[in-house]
Amino acid sequence: MRRYGDFDLAEDAVQEALLTAATQWPRDGMPEKPRGWLVQTASRRLIDQWRSDRSRRDREERVALQELPTQETSDQDDTLTVLLMCCHPALTPASAIALTLRAVGGLTTAEIASAFLVDEATMAQRISRAKRTIKDSDEPFRVPTDDERPARLRLVLHVLYLVFNEGYTSTAGRELHRAELSGDAIRMTRMVHRLLPDDGEVAGLLGLMLLIDARRPARTTADGDLVPLAEQDRTLWNRVQIAEGAAILAGAMGRPPLGEYRIQAAIAAVHDRAARAEDTDWTQILALYGLLEQLTDNPVVTLNRAVATGMVEGPTAGLAVLDSLDEQLAGHYRLDAVRAHLLEMAGDTEGAFEHYRMAAARTTSLPEQRYLSMKAARLRQEESEPPVSE
Amino acid sequence: MARYLLGITFEGGVVDTPMEQWKPEEIQEHLDYYRELSQELRESGELVQSEILTGPDLAKIVTSDGTTPLVTDGPFQEFKEWLAGFQLFDVESEERALEIAARLSAVPGPAGVPTQQPVQVRRVMDERISDTEGMREYLETAAGAS
């Protein structure tokens, strides 16, 4: 960093280098000295930036000021306008999701109701209430002004991300319509990306969705039980979709803004390109979580960094990172689950059992509860039986 | 968005008088309060289902060892502990569920005094991974269920 004296610029350059690494390594093979390579790449990027004589800030401002495509040009442009209007700041996320799926996603009220496991009349109420909320707000249905547009676009991406997660985090089979939500989210995000190809976060979100969704065929058993990432049959992953996601991510390089979606996509890309779980480049993941932590105060990011730290520097170092979260995440099952995981790595079977048990009692998700209870039960069994090498 | 069951038992709160001994207008006020609240929460799209259960007198307890089921009248628990009714809500947050529970508990009894009936607030477990935002990330790194 000190090499160039301009901290902001240098930091940007390192970020770009890390993201370049996340997208380029699969194609070019792993460099022999990653750290040296990163510094070199960062320097090169910094010089590129000076040469082109335009700072990130200038570019961000330009994008922020970019005109909204005129409404008349095509149906798709209309769709973007409607999307921007649906994701109104006066709405709760749940209402914005319902309205977006109805108005932009083209789903019927019955389909949306089925995805959210409520009856059609209830969902109809929610949608009409959302419309009324926008109508009654200080700023009713209208195209957002140029000033409002960047912030509104962030809201749109957030809503699309939530729709995707609604679909992705459901288990397949029982809740078919819910699972289809991921496809709807990808479709709508693709459309936004086509209209705003220069926006780094739009590209980042689309890349993230594709890279994550590609694992769908491997993430549930025939019985519908969830399979942990480390145990998934990676040959089942959708390689075409991974390649597309990685290409979109690579294409977003150097396009502002650099935000959470792009970094998360880079993390997903690192996972996706490991042929086996043990090939995962945790050093790179740790660096990316470090970046993400600078952008968000979400304690879950720190939780993830603790796990990555455990993988790179050992469980004791990971557990030390967790200590900083005791206050923020007190009583949250995720903290217990990660602590259990790291204690298990450290060989503290008794402590790991206790924390898996606590995590299982505190989660609101049945698949997680089954998974965590099973982890606890296995530890108990190992304790009572002579150790078997795996 | 999370689903909560708000359950009311036969525990009467601060009111000891059985409803049969209330004045008709007090019963009316009590029922109107529930009706208006339900109407409001249905319009907000939060109320999913609302049920009142028959009393413990009609309850049966079933046990089985896999061959001969045994059906008894019960109840084996305290009368007051039996569930009297429940409502299902889809709400944005636990805070919102607690807010609705507080309004249910404040239902007026004799002389318009809030009954302060205890309301159980129970989050419904679902097949989804909890806490959709952020959870996926954790599961990826922790080698959990992803």
C-alpha cells in the first residue's frame, strides 16, 4: 500500500487485483507466488488508472448521472422503469417482492401466493396494499428522478437478491413454486444487466446468482435433504452456468461501483472452480471476506471470515475472530454453529457437541436443525466408540 | 418474512370471572375488539389463518405402541394450559409478532379492563434455510448445509 502513497487509489487497485484473481485463475492456472502476483497486478492496475487519468470516483459519478433509457425505446426499457417504481422505499421488502413478481416477473397472484405458502386472497391483499402504500406516499408512482436513480437501483438489486434467496434457500420438491423464484430472479436480473451493462453491481449480482444457482443439482439428496457444500458431488454442478457467471464477473472488472454483490460473486467463483472441496483456495476467500468486511457492518461477514481464518490459519485463530462477535450475535444459532465447527476442527469434541446442540435448538429451519442435530449425534457416537480413521 | 403462531390458552390473565358471568355488552366489546383487530391484520396481508379450538372436554389423547392405539379422554394437563385458539401471521420481524401479541393480550374484559391474557409467540419452523440473507454465505464457508 505504501508504495504509491494514495491510499484510496491503492486500495481500489488491490481490490481490483483480488477480483481479477478470482476470475482469471481458473483460465490461466494458479500463479506460483499468489501474494507477489497480487501486488504486481495491483501495481499494474494502479498505473493503468493513472494513465487513463480518470479516478474511480469520476467514473462512479458518471454512471450515477447516466440518463435513464428513454421509456419509448423498447418494452424492456419500460420494464426497467416499472421495476424501479415497484421497489419503492416506502414498501417493506416483502411487499416490494410481491409487487415486483406480479408487475415485472409476470407471475399470477396465485403463483406468488403458492410460492409464499399463503392463500390467494391473502396475497391479493398484500399486493393491493403495496400499491396503496405507494399511492399514498409522498412520492407516488412516477419514474424516479436522476438523483434518486442510483439509490433506487440499489433497492431493485436488493429486492431481486431477496427473490433469488427465497427460491434458493428452499428445498426442492415440496415447494416447487418457491424454488422457481430463483429462475425468476435470474431472468429479471439478466434483463437489468442487458439494459445497464456498465453497472458493476448489476453484473456482480447476476454473476453471483448464476454461480450459486449452478450448484442446485448437487445440493439436495433424492429425499430432499440438504447436502453441505463440502460434500456435494461437484460433477453435478452446471458447468455452463458457472462459465457464464465467471465471464459476466470478468466483464465487470473495472466497472464501478464495486460492491457487496461483486465480492460475493468472486467468493462463489472461488468455491465453484475447486474441483474438490479440499482444493478450495481459502487464502483467497479470506482476502475477499476481508474486503467485504470493509463494505458492510453485517456481523455475518465477520462470521464467515472466522471460518475462512480457521481454514487458513487454523481453528484457534478462527475462534479468536469469533470472540469479537459474542456481543453482536449473542444467542444467535449461527455463532454457535460456527464455534462448534471450529471446536470440532480443534479436536474439542465436548465443546463442539455442546455448541452444535445449542445451535440446533435455536435455528428456525428444519433442514438446519436436522443437519446440526446430526452433527452433534455423530460427535457423541465418536466419543463412545474407539476412534476410526476416515 | 417469518411465520409465527400466536397461541392463547385458557389462562384468563388478570380476569378471574368466567365469561358466562360478564355483562352482554362486555362480551360484545371483547368480541368486537378481536374482530376489528383480525380485520385490520387481514387487510395488512399479515394474518394467514385464525382458529378457535373446542375445549378440553372434547379433547382426546392418543398413544400407540404401533399395534393397538389407546384413546383416552384426558386432559392430563392443567385445564388452563390447553390451547384455546391460535392465529398464524406472516410478519416482517419478531418485533412485529410481539407487537401483535401485545394487542391480542390487551383485549378488554369486564369493565373494559385489558385481560392481559398470556399469548404464546412461536415461530414456525420451515423447510427453508433460516434468515435467507447472509445465511447462504455462512453455510458455504462453514461447510454446513448449503
